Amino acid sequence: MTGRRGVQAIPMNTLDPLGGALWVRAGEPRPHNLRSTRPDWVDRATRGRPARALPDTLGRLFALCSRAHAVCAGLALQAAQQGRAEVTPALRGQLAAQTVRDHAQQIWLDWPGRLLPPTDAAAFQARAAVVLGTCPAFGPAAAPGALADWLQTHALGLPPAAWLSRWDEDPPGWLRHWSDNAPGELPRLLRHCRAVAETAAPGLPALQVHASDAALQALAGEIQAQGARFARQPLWRGWCAETGVWTRLHDAAGQRLHSAWLRLGARLAEAVRLALPDEPGRCGADWLALGALPLADGSAIAWVEMARGLLLHHLQLDGSGADARVAACHVIAPTEWNFHPDGAVARAVEALPRQPDAEAWRGFDALVAAYAPCVPLQHAPSSLLVEVAHA
């Protein structure tokens, strides 16, 4: 089968995992270099089911980000049924805890596999698994300050508040100074990948649709009109957008982080922010924006800023009260924006040579680590194919 401009279309593979896959072909033009085969499990799993079960259903369906999906679905359900949604301190705490866990797993377990040679990565991951076993974020409720103390000992080498102040003053200067001079494996990891990760990332508009009710209503109208097609390949105002820790509503400086390397630093910085006591607009659970907007006829759109970027749930109910059922539910995850066929990662794939060398792959891996898809990544250079298999 042949696509437009004579480019061979990327077929669905019989070895695709159950959750589908993203197939990427190095050096080919957009939109033919990236294709998703992920099925729309959300619609199949939720349509016609009791609405009250939605948060639990989506929390189970998305195992990697379960709490973020459960929080987002709960807000959407509350807004659709009651005309408002209450963002409580408990919800903020749940979202912050999930986000810290996700950041820790990505930094200590995912980054080595993408940023280090295989033998070094395996050794790093083995040690990291032991270190993560002591992280308060993965245990029962920890004492105040326990996570900050853990980060100081196992990641930063200095008090987290001091580290964050230096980052906020000068992200590129501080990240370079810290990674060059601090002891420990995490600074060494960032130092090792800097040369290939400092090139500029594809610049796309930041997805901040949750900055206004009018923007959310417009987006909800697009979702309502297109349904699953929009959820799989979303556009904002007719354009692709990108989302990540550098597009937070509270981070006015985020868009200065133009390289994959600085965006990796921003992920670490956010883990530090969330481990510190609450300081409005800067640290603690209030750092992450979340909420929901009721729409007409028993529908709503909800959003949460989670580890990989902005998560959106659009919900339409049939009926009311305890008897309400899900008429339609669409989830637009960060991966769908960043790995859109015309999106940021597709543009990076297009810029790769058709036969990338090891250094080109390392630069691409650093970019993928910065965008942090909820997927593992495998290279098959002989066939010029990268498989990003959905969990």
C-alpha cells in the first residue's frame, strides 16, 4: 500500500500490543512518518455504563496514570451532574502525589534506557530500582519533608529549596553548573546526554486551552463534533500544539525551555516543586492546575495537569442522578498531542536522516524522554523503524 507523495504507508503490524502502538519511520515526511494503531478503548469501556463508575473505570483502564485519570473523570462527572466541580485539597494532594511518582519513575527508570548505552543503562536501572524502593512517594503517607529530604540525598546533593531557587533564576546556567559539578548518578546522566539534547526542540504552540472558559468551550465543541477522531488526532484552533511540564499555567518562564535537555531539567524541577511546602504559584500541590467546566445538556469537560502534560476528559451523560449512564466519554491524553502525525515528535522524525547513526538516535531518544509518552520505546535501525508500544 502506498501513501501520498510516493511514501510507503506504515501498516498495522500483527505483533502490535493489545493497546496498540505508534510506528515511526525515520527521515520520512509528515504525516507519513508516524502512525498510531491504538484503539479507542475508552468509548468501548464506558459507553452505556453507570456514570458513577466512570472514575474507577478510567483509573483501571489507564494503569500508568491511574490517579490522574480518576481525578479528571471525577471532576467531569461532578460538573456534568451538578453544574459545578469542587477542587478540594484532597484532590490536589492526590494529583500531586501521582505526578511525583510518575516523575520519579521516568527519571530513574525510563531516562537511563533512553539516554545511556545499553550496558550502562542496565546497571543504572538496577541501582535506581533499589533507590526508588526507599522513596517516600511510593510508600504510605510520609512525614512532612520526607520526600524533600530523599531528593536532597539521592538526587540533588543540596537542599531542594536552594536547588529550585537557582533553577528559577537561570534554568540553562544552573542545569549546566549543577550537572557539571554535583556528585551522584543523576547529574552524571544529564551531563552525559547534554551534547545531543541541547539542540532546539520543535517549537509548537503551548497547549494552554484551560486558561479560559471560552477556550474550553470551543475545544469541547470540536470534541462534540468529531468524537473519537478528534481524541486520536487533536488540533487546537486548527493547529498542532504541544504539552508538558514546560506548558504549565503557573510557569510563565516555561516557554524559554526550548531544548530537550532543558525540558528534562524541567521535569526534575517539577518533582522538586511538588515535594516542597505549599507556596501559591510556585511550590506544593497548588502548582498543578485542575478543574472542570459544565456544558449544556448533561455534559462537561475536565482537565488536570499531570506528569506528561495536560489531560482532558469530555463527558456526555444520558439521564440524571444515580441512574445516569455514559452516553460518550472522550479522553485526550498528552501523548495524542505530542505524537500527532503533524506534531512535535513527527517533525523531529522528519528531520532525522533516513539511516540515523547512534548519535542521531541518542538525540531523538532525549527528545522522546522529554515528551515522556506513556509508552516504552524500541529501535529497529535495520528497518528504519522505531516502535513506541502503548502500555
